[in-house]
Amino acid sequence: MKTFITSILLFMLMAGELAAHLPNGAWAPPTTPATNVTFSSIDGDRMAVQWIKGNGANRIVIARKDGAVTATPQNGINYNASATMGAGNEIAPGEFIVFNGTGNSFTLTGLTANNTYHVAVFEYNGTGATIEYLASNPARNSHATLSAPTIQPTLPVLSNIIGHSMSLGWKKGNGSGRVVIAREGAAVNVNPTDLVNYTANSSFGSGSQIGNGNYVVYEGTGESVAIDNLKPSTTYYFSIFEYSGSQGFVYATTNPASISGTTLPRPTVPASAFSFTTVEGDRLGISMQKGNGAGRIIIAKQGGPVTAVPEEGVAYTGNTTFGLGQEIKPGEFILSSGLSNSYNVLGLTPGTTYHFAVYEFDGSGTGTAYLTATGLTASQSTVSAPTQAASNISFSNLQSSAVTIQWQNGNGAKRLVVVRRTDPVNALPVDLKTYSGSAGFGSGATIGGGYSVYSNNGNTVTVSGLSGGTTYHVAIFEYNGSTQPVYITTGYPTASFSTSQAPTQAATNMQFTNLEGNKMKVTWQPGNGNRRLVIARAGEAVSFKPTDNTNYTASPLLGSGQQVAPGEYVVYNNGGSNDVTVSNLVPGVTYHFAVFECNNISGGNYYLTNAYLAGSQGTISAPTTNSTALSFNNINGSSLSLAWVKGNGGNRLVLAKAGSAVDATPADLSSYTGNASFGTGAQLGTGNYVVYNNSGNTATITNLEPGITYHFKVFEYNGSSAPVYLTAGALTGSQTTLERPSVASSDLNYQGTEGNKMTVKWTIGNGVRRILIGRQGAPVSARPQEGVTYTGNTVFGSGQEIAPGEFVLNNNIFPEAAITNLLPNTVYHFAVFEYDGSGVNTRYLTSSFAAGSQATIGQPTVQAKTVLFSSIASNSINVNWTNGNGASRMVIARKGAPVSITPQDLQMYSNNASFGTPSTLVGPEHYCVFKGTASNVTVTNLTPGTTYYFAVFEYNGFSGPVHNTSLTAVNSATTLGPPTAPASTITFSNAGVGTALTLSWSNGSGQKRLVLVKEGTAVDALPADNVSYSANTFFGSGDQLGNGNYAVHSGTGDNVTITNLLPGKSYHVAVFEYNQFATGPLYLVNNPARASFNGFMLPVKLLSFSGTITSDKAVLTWETSAEINSKQFNIERSADGSQYTTIGSVAASGNSDLVKTYTFEDRNALAVGYYRLRMVDADGRSELSKVIKLENRSSGQVSLHVYPTRVSTSVNVSVNSSQQERISIQVLDMNGRLVKREQRDVVKGVNVITLQVAGLTKGIYIVHGAVGGEPFSERFVKE
């Protein structure tokens, strides 16, 4: 069932393919369009686009900004796509190909924030010139990129303030995340730039810097950050900006949450938990728990407590080697002044007490502030020598080369064991020096003439590597410490011992390998002597035992070494190995061996004879059973195979002779080289050749002559390098080879076909060699002649002409030949003849042979077409085209004039996309910029503002190409210089607050644009080519050009919201188009778009805004002194002071210069409610009032109001207090800087305080104060 369903699906797929592919080779357009375009992962500069496929093989997607797609793709054109908006083919003005492929999704990039993008998906079938689009009913949809959040963070609060850090918290706005910008000593004076992702680092000064001194200290989705690396007693200002997006951020830059705080003058928590991690003779490892300072200073003193205290504003230099740091007081030294809390203190004296003091600090240099009221102290002594030495040295397991030493430990932490040969230990260990121990005598550290054999905390060691018959002396030294020890060198114990002379352990495990007729290899496992003696004897066990102080002469050639008893010979006398290969043996004889361990001490030999290793083994003998049943197969004129049934030998040797019986016999103990190529192996006698020498039962013999009888003889043998043969009754046989080959070559095929060459391949027959004959235009008719050898040459026409126009191309053993010197688009015929023999004995198989034909390649019949351009820059152009039917194509480019040269057949051209590369010159001024199978190339190294001409030529082949030289696929394009069309139509709109302005414009022809703004007078500076300017929407913070011309935007958009503007001021704008290149931007400075804005007008002059609450009803009252074009007051309420909703509205007076009073009742008042007015202008602009908080409580209401809102010399502050108290009133400018502060006493009830502000500069100011513990803020304008 599963197979049946699979077959049905396959049939349906094939049917669909056949339906789309018409019989004449053309393609039909798809019949079902794509559907259901959706968008995801929306960001400020990108979005993912998905759809459901139609029934086309492929599809393209067209995208357009701020308008529906109107273009329709043209049949026969394959468009170049780029997912970066504007980089693909522009199919219509502002409409770009952003996808071309088989898939159903992609990510569209290169977008601008807060713009709507429209897409249309067109299905198509075919490739190149055969493309057919389904132009009707494309899938369509649109979506906007992200815009800035509408609610900034609120309620900023600082906590955990210490001398070098503080924590900042806030309540989130409605963005995806937020950035925190910090500045030291002054308010933040920049805005983040849209689509720029900043690097944040909570270590102040390490994150991205925007403008001068503004650092990004946080970027993320949370509501808090701990900022470090601050200076003590310093004020830091923070602004929190919401953003939308995850990769292309879009920032809210108006009214960010702002706050400032001052760090403490010094740390408040000292270091604690002082500990000593290592204690040695000349050093101490110290560690402590950090306090809350940025760093800490450590002072050390020898012999008494530290008395020095660091001085304020002084930075000290430390050194962890005691005495080398700054001496802050006599004998008191700075060890460290830094961030760490652990150190190794060096340069100390053993057995001495050192005292330490630790003080936390903040700041650096002259700003260093110490916590000296409380510090951390500690003391510790370095290690001293033990007071009780080791004792009771004893020895056990005494051998000629090893001994075990035991002792009773003293009261040291560890002990050092020194052993010296012959003489007593004559040197003492040096304090603070370690001696590595090794139980192998002579391998450990040297001390005088002795060696360290042990350095640890145990009480025993087994020492090896000793010499037999030798006296050794031992001394043991107790010590304390580890890496810098201190030793007790008085009263230490000593002792001595002597090793035995003869070995005590015999060799073991005798084995025999590499057995031959005249030799064998004897191996053993050594005993504990430093050398050994091996004696061999034929036929009987060894009876001799060596004598001490006697040296015996050895030779592995049996009978050549010293004979120590009748028939018993020394074959080995050495200590460097555990084997010997004994030769000069007789086949089939048993040999006996004895291995004696020996110690050579001072030239004397001492043997272990009461125990020794003995064994025996026989040499190999001849086999007893011959091979049988010799047979022959696979017989032809040059080779045959033979097989036999094995005898009982380990191997066998086969002799062969031509024309007569084998008349030679292999000799015992002689090894012969075999080779299956007759006449190549070893020759025995005359004409007897070894054709096989191995352990198998088959062989294939080659290099035979046709029609000759060959005789064979098979000998069994044992052994390898010195074999023993069974020669009596050896197996024999003979066989005659065929007169000529019997199997012809076959399966002629062709590879690497070019215009002038090809490789001919075939499957070989059973001849030893073969000849290849070629002919142009007609089948091969010639036949090779018997007894004739022909000369071949793969250059067509250069080999032997066997018949008119028929040439021998090849004569060898191989199954292929690479033929050259051919003509394009021409048919060549070939024939392959097998043969055996050579010279006059050459025998050809002509009754059957391999034959075939193949044409060289010709030029393509369909030329490329539709040359288009995209991504045109000042020095590069992307050229794309529709391929013809060639295997490849080349592109020729020319500067300033049409292409007039065509490529030559059979010539290989170099190519390089960098125009003008000398090696790619096709002809004068013509360069090859592309060769390959693709349909586009980006050509570089072009001159800006210059026209380049291109021609595309299809070709077949590779190293011998043939071209279609028709000049039909041609086009030209001009590289970019500065833009030609300026921006236009600047418009202004209110951003919703009185200090921000949104300006929009219509883009010109540039890739990007630079916006300059100047206060008071027209923009009077021009941007310079190849100079990039840093822009910032916070007016006055971007780069300044000339005097007062500030960059507020530099990018691809068509609008910008500018902040930090002042009411009543006029602002002038100029928009310069530019194109961006690798070398820098090129600006269009002629006729930039210009406009001016005549300043902000406060639509409503709000005198007061207050409220009362009783039961569940709140009554709001406000007064205005003037209204201009006002429409209404929207009343907004919040339960938390963050999220507001509109609960009603009151109509405004429109235009008035009289005092107007308004009221509004909230009959569903909250227990605690926050209220504000949104004052709406007739043109839709709005401004927010202050926020008042109404709380239903019995103690009465408190409030603070400022009036009037526009002043020149003084401003009144109305304070309604529920008690007699002292309040602090602060006046801040719009950058958060404190410009005035006053302390005033108020009584219960209403109080009026007059503040003198004549000395303030013109601008907007904020009055902060707290009444009854409640904070209030009011705004006024100084004119």
C-alpha cells in the first residue's frame, strides 16, 4: 500500500512538471499564485516575510516603501534580487526585487523606522530566456517597521550609593527595552540614534561613548543596573531611554526619565576575615574578604603591630616583596594598593612574626579617599626549623641493586633522605631550597656527593639503581614548609649499608621466535643483575656454570664464541638487551640454552649460578608432503593462471621455464626473489625463473609470449630467510599460451571534450597491449598487420599514418588517451585493437575491436540577453543577464565606448572583476571581467561618474573554448558620483512636547542625507566631501559645521524628531543629499532643501491646577491667563503615576487673554489618584500639565503651585501645608542642572513664597519641592 501511494504522488509531481514544460521546450506560466503574505520579527530596520507558495517552480518578491507595488515582472527576464532594500534590480521607480528563489520566506533588511513597506509575490516557471511569470493576482500585503515607544521609563530611583558605585532602578515604559546613559558632573546632553545598537557596560566609561562624556551603562529589558567605576564625592547624571526592536533599535528621545546622585566620600565597610593561605620560610600567602571600597591598601611590619594610617588624597606604591614597597612609616611598608584581596608576600625572614593592616579606599590619585576609622589587622610567623630530628634508621630487603630504608620521624612536617655512595654524607641542605627526591639512586637532586632519594612526610623508601658489593651512607634531615623549607641540620641521624655482589634473581620466561633452518631468536625476561651470560649446546642440556671474576668471550655465531665445555659455547655476554639471534645452526636439530645473571662490579663479574634460566628449541626441517593437482586457467597470449593443492610446508616456490622442462632445484638455506612477470624473478640455472614465492596456492603469470609452452615446478619449504626445501617428487606441469588475444576492447567513451581536444577511454580486452587509431570524418578502415609494431602520438596527425588520413594515436597498456590538435565542431572516429607479443611476434586481434566516434564542441546557438544593472556605486556595478544555452559565458567590459572586440575560439582568457587588470586584456581597452556559469558579476575598480559598456558572450568548453560571437547581449551603465537631485518639501510637526520638533522631507536621489539645523539664522555651512559627520537628535550635541550649524540626522530616512529646542526661538533647516562610498560620502551641496520654524507657542498659559477629594468624588480646578487657538482640555488619571487613561474632557475658550477658570468632577475617584491635563490645540498639537496627586485622608490636603507660568523677574510658589515645617525649594534647568535652592519656613495652611529669577537665562525651568513629605514639581518659562 505504501509503495502504491508513493507511486501516485510521484506520478502527480511528474504530471505537474510536464504540464508546466511545453513540448517545444518552452515553459508555461504557473496557474496558482502565492497567497497569505505575513510578517514576523518586525524591527526598526528589518522584518521577516513569509507566504504560502503557489504552483510555480520559483517566485520573486517586489517591495516598495510607503505605497503599493505597481510593477509587473517581464517574461524572459531573470531579475537580480537582494534582501537589502534598494540593492536588487529596480523594476520600477522605488520598487525593488528583494527575493528570487524556490523558498517561501526571507528577511527584508535595509529599512527605515516607522515606515510602511508593501510586498508582492509573483510565481514563475522556467530559467533565463524561458521564464514565464504569473502576473495576475500576486500575493500582497504590507507592514510598518517599528516606531519609537510612546511611554518612557518613570520613577527613577538611586540606591546602594557608596564611594565607587550606585544602583539605579526605574519603572519600565512600553518599549522592548531601554538604554541608560550616564554622565559625570553634568546632565546627559545627547539622545541615542535610531538603528544604532550601543555597547553597554556598567563600569562607567567602558561602554559606548555618545558625544562628550555620555556613556552607555545599561541596555536590556530589566528595571535596574548597578553602576561601578565611579569617583567618590562626585555627582552622576542618568537618562533612561525606551526603545523598540531587537536588532534595529528605534528610540524614544523626548522626556527620558532622568535623575542624578552623588557618591559617598569614602568606603563604609572595612575588609574582614583575614587568613593565611600558605606559610613558608620566606613568604606568606594572605587573603581577606573585601569591604565595599573600590580597592584596598595593605601595610606590613616586622615584629610589631602596624601603626601607620594612609593619608587622604595620597596614592601609595606597593610591592609584595617586603621592604620594596613605599615605606609609609619607618619599618612599615606598602604591600599592595589595588583591587585584589589575595597576595603572596615575599622577602620574609624564617621564624619571624609579621603584622598586617588593611584599609579600604575609593578613588585614585589625589582623589583617593580611605576608610581609616576601622581597618583589618592580623599577624603570622613564618616557619622555623623542626626541634626534634628523625632517629632509628634501619634497612630491609637488601639486594645487590635495591634496599628499603625505614626510620622514626622527628617533629618536622616532612623529611629529606640523602644517600651517598662509598663515603659518608658530607653536605647539609640549605634553607629555603627544595631538593626533589627520586627512589632511583642518582636521579634525585644532588647534595654534595650524595643524592636525594626521598622528600615527603612518610617514614620509609625503597631505593633502586644501586651497584652490587658497594657501601652506601644515609642521612635524614627533618624540615618544615613546602616550597621554601627550613631544615634542622644538627643532631640528624646517619647510617650505612652494603649491597651484595652477585644478583639474587634469575632471568625468566625463555621464548624462541624467527625460527629458520640455521638460526633462531632467543628472548628472556632479565633478573636483577646488570648483565647476563648465555651458553648454547646442540642436542643436550647445558652443564657448565660460570665462575666469578671470569670474563667469557661471546659470539652469536654458534661455535665462534668461547667453548666453556665440550660442545658448549658462549653466545651472549652483555647487559643492554634481553635477546640474542643465534646462527650457524643445523636444520632439524634441537639446541639447549642457559641464561646466567651477572653483576659487573669494578671490572669483576659475579654470577648467580644456584638459579638460572634454561630451555631448548629445534631448528626447522624440510616439509614431508609435496603440493599436488597443478591446474591452469585464464590462458591468453601473454598470461595464464595456475593453481595447486598445498603440501605441508609453510611456503612454496614455483619455477617456470619456456620451451622445456624445469631443470634446476632450489638450495637449502637460500632465499629467492619471486616475480609473477616471467623473466623478472631470480633465475636458477639457465632459463628457470622464480615466478612465485609465498604461502598460497594460486599465481597469475604475465609477460609471456603467444603460442609458447611454459613448464612449471612447485617446491614446498619451511622457513623464510634460511628455508629448507622438499625437492624430491616436486609437482610439475606445462601449458601453451594462445596465439593472440581473444577478448577485444569495448565501451568506447569520451571525456573532457573541447573545441580542439578530447580524452578517449575504453574497457580493455585481454591483450597485453593495444593501439588506438583515429580518423577525421569517416570510420576507421585500416587494420594493423601481424608482426609490425606501430608508433603512436596523441597529437592528431603526428603518429604513424597506417592508412591515408588514419593515424595511430596510442600504443601502450593503458585504457585511455588524451587527443589534441582537433578541429572544433568536427566528428572524429576511433578504433582500438588488442595485441600480444612484441616485434616480429606481435599478434593482433582484428576480427573484433572497439570502435566509436565523437564530435568536438561547437559554439552555443543561443546568445545571452537582457543585460541589466543593480547596486551601482561610484566604483562598482553589479551586472546581471539572462544566460543563453552555452556551458559558460564571458563578459567583456570597456570604458567610455561600446565593446567592439569579440573573443577568439580555442583561446583561454584570464578574468578579474577588478576592471583594468592587465592580465585580463582581451584587446585594446577591452577587459574580461567574468568567466563562469553564473548570471551576474560585481565589477569593481571603476571611475565615479563614468559610463562603462558590457558585452556577454556564451561559450562551450573550458581549455579549448568555442564562442558565440554575436554582439547582441550588450548594455551600458554609469557609475555613481554625487547625487543629482536634492531633497525637497520640508514640513514640520509638533512631537507632543514644547521642546521637540518632528521635521519631514521628500528624499532626493542620494543614498542618504545630512540634516543641519541652526538657531536664529539660516544654515550657512556646507558639508565637505569624504567627511562623515556624527549626528545627534539632541540639538547642539551633533557635529558642528561652521558656527552653530549642528548635525541632527545622517542616514537613509525622511524624517527626524529633534529635542532640546527652546520656545520662542526660530530654527533653520537644510537637507543635503549624499552618496556613501568606501572612501567617504560625496555631497550634493547645490540647492539643498531649506525651511525654517518660527518657534514654539504655548497654546495655553496655565496659572494653576489643583484638586480636592471628599468621599469618592474628586474636584479638579485650573485657571489660564491666556489661550491661543486652544480646543479642549483632556483630563487623564493614573493609579500609579505611570499609566494614564483619559476620563473626560472640557472645552477650551479658543483664543483669550483673560483669566479663565475651569472645573471637572471625577465621581469615581480612586483612594489615591494622579491627575494631569492634556491641553489640546486646534491643529492637534498637545502639551501636558504638571501631575497632582489626590489622596482621601483625614489630615487635610497639601500642595505646591507655581504662578504665573511665564515670568521675567520673579515667580510665586503657593504652598498649602498641613503643619508648620521647613521646606527646601530647588530650581533646575532642562538639563537637570541645579540653578537655585532656598530653605523656607511655612505655617499650616496657604503660604506664598516669591523667588527672584531675574538672573536666570531665558528658557524652561522646573521647581521641585516637598510638602508634608510629598514631592511636587511645577514648570515655568523665564522670558
